Amino acid sequence: MSQTDKINYYKKIGRRIKHAREVADLTQSELGKKLSTPITATAISLYEKGKREVSIKVLTEISKILSVSHQFLMLNEEEKNIPSTEIALLADKDISSQGKKQILDYIEYVKSKSPKVKNGK
């Protein structure tokens, strides 16, 4: 991956972190303080601008705090399977972060109990 590709990838992750943080109605400072090893609002800002690489550990924690999957935050252009339910929940400002997590957990539970669907049938 070229340096330009890396920068663009970090920016894409940053935009998704920022969007999910805003949907969760958290400030950069609040998000930073919720991490197991708290970080500053400046560090969150650098992640959101794509100016600092986010470690997998921090990205995983951020995804849990914001009730989105780390795959959603890391998604690159080759991957196209963003669950539509996750996108809809992320955009819904009337559901709390905990409510969103409960809904996604329930969807995963139903999927685990349902027979596999083939070709949309």
C-alpha cells in the first residue's frame, strides 16, 4: 500500500469514527475518556482527520463504545458487505447507543437461530 493509499485509508476510518461519535452524541473528549487507557480529545481529533493511525486495540474499543462493528470502521473499498441494519441504526438519532447495541445483538441472535438464506430466498 502506497503512502497516499495509507493516508486515504486513515482518513476514511477517521470520517467513520467521527460520524459514529456524533451519532452517539459524544464529544471527542468524552470518547477519549471512555477508553480503557484514556486518550485526549486531540488524539481523537487526529484519528478523525486521518493524521494518526488507530491501533486495532483502540479501534475495537471505539467500535464497542460507539455501538458499531470494527469492520464498519475499517471497511476498505474492496469490502462491500456493510449490513444495512447497522447503517440504519447508525443514522437513527432516536435510539441510544445501548439500544443500538441491543438491537444488533438481537439481530445476531436471530441469525444464529435461523436457517441460512441462499440467493435472497
